[in-house]
Amino acid sequence: MKITGVEVIPVEIPLKRVFGGSRYSVASRCTVITRIQTDEGLVSEVYNGDNRTHLREIVTIIEEELAPIVIGQEVHAVERHWKEMAKRAEWNRDRKLVMEAIACVDTALWDLIGRAAGVNICRLLGGFRQDLPIISIGGYYEEGKTLADLGREMQRLRDWGMAGCKVKVGGLSAEKDAERIAVARDGAGLDFMIAVDANRGWPLSEARRFAKMVEHLDIAWFEEPCHWHDDARMMAEMRRATSIPINAGQSEMTAAGVRRLVAAEAVDIVNFDASEAGGLTEWRRAAALCQLHDIGLAHHEEPQIALHMLAAFPQGIAVECFADPDRDPIWAGLIANRPDPKNGIIAVPQGPGFGHELDWDLVKRYRLN
């Protein structure tokens, strides 16, 4: 089965309100749909990423640099295609954008392999289980949002079928954010997973203080607690200072970056993002590394692909989404046959490949090309 064409569709949907993390704010949801055609009539139907600044540049890289590499080639040769595409990141440029572009093509290739085999991606990767706990990213800083609102948000997420929430921290002092987490725990109840994500927002001293104040609240993990410039060393020190598991990896753009964190003994959980770092082909290298070191697997956002990937491995913990449709209208509406979570668990789609059927009316409304 050979590749005959590559179509790339950038999509951007403005959000109804602005959501704030420790050092950023979000006003739109973006993604790239990649449709690879084959000589046997199969076509991929997947989407990747949420780059709100360089969306068009990623599309240009795919159309002008990566598509010519794969057109005319055998679909199943993913390692060879990946190696050839990765050469485009070797010269002096914004390499992360190249890795995001590679992720789009690589994910579409895996979708085609699953469609050709008649099985879902989860089974192709190992098929450890066919469902997984699902948590929401939430607890954002929003204008006018009160502590009481935060507590009600946790209950609302439970009502929507979530098993937990990853709450944003790092934008306030350790004391004020610890107060927010206590309110979130009260609103959620003891059987609801609460994780915290500082998005590299704090120096080591502040992160330590915060951890000590929330350890008793049964925190599932503390994600990217420290500033980026010396994160491996600081997270290793955090691991020694707290009983809360440390989670990182989403800011790495290669599996070698994950190896750096593992070698530094800086992480208990890795949330390497296949959509930002070269796709499934690179992600499974990082996953195998984590399996060898008894390190848990999460994934930064992207539930439409992460559900298959995490469920395939025994150390997969939970898939994360934006349960609030105001935060992610794409997860809420782009997949016409998306499974709904029940009692904190979401089923892996059973259709071949990723099993997606996209809502093309929504695509036509918000596509940029």
C-alpha cells in the first residue's frame, strides 16, 4: 500500500472566554487534520496539536518538506519515513515546529496501518487494556473566579464523568495556590483524583513550600513544578523533598529529552506529548524507556490519540482532556463518534486505526485554508 497524496487542514476555533495558566492564557483552540491518501483507497482521518502561534508554519512544513518525502512510499515503513523526515530538523531552524509537523504525518501513517490491519492503534501498540481513567485539565485562573467557583467546578467535572482533575497552580504564591487546592479537594471528594500543574512556574524553594502544604491532600502528581532553565536538577531535588510523584516530559521534543529526565532521576511519571514531539514512532521509544525504569506514563492533552497509546502499556495511568466544551470545542465536537466517559472511565474506540469519524461540517466552518 503506497501513499498517493497528503492533505493538511489547519483549524482554529475562538473560545468563549480566556483561560489562564501560571504563565500563559488561551483564547482559541487550534489543531491540524492530516489526511493521507493511498493507492488502495484508504485515507487517514486524524488531528494533532494545539499550536496557537505557528499553526500555518506547521502546515507549510508538512506540505513543502514532509509530503514529498512520503508520497510514493510504502505506508508501513514508519521508521524509515521518520528518519528521513527528522533530517529536516537537523539544520538551524525552529526544530520544535518540525517535530510537530512530523507528528502530524507520523500519526496519520499509524492510523493507516491500523485501518489496513483492521485493528485499533491500542492493539497495534500492545493492547494492555481497552479502557482507561479519564481526568480533565481545569482549575484555570479566570477573571472573577472565586474559591467557591473552583469547588463547584470539581463537582461539575465529576458529574461529567471525570475521574479527576489536573488543577493549574504556579501563578500565585505557594500559600494562595495551596488554599485553592484544598478547596478543590473539598469540592471533589476523597475518591476524586487531584493532580497539580505549575507549568514550570516556580523556583525550587516555592515549589517545595507548596508541596509541603498539599501533601496531605493525596495529590496524584505535581507536574512541571520548577522553572525551565535547570528543571532536571530541581525536579530531582523536589522528588527527594516530597512524597508527591513528580511528572514532566511534555516540554521535551525528543525521546532523548525524556532520557535526560530519567537519567537525572527527576521524574516518577512522564507525560511526553506525541503531538509535539514526532508522533507515535518517537513516543513509543520514550514509553519503552519508561517501562524499563518502572516510570508511570501520562500524556500531555491530546486524548484523541493518547487514549490508544496509554491503554496499550501497563504503566499508563490516565488520559487527560479538557472536559469543559468552552475550553476545548474540538474534543467536544470534532469527533462525531467519540466515546463518552462513564464513572471516570473512557473506552478505547474499537474502529480500525484511531477509529475517528470527524464532523466535517465543523471542519468547514473553522478551517483556515
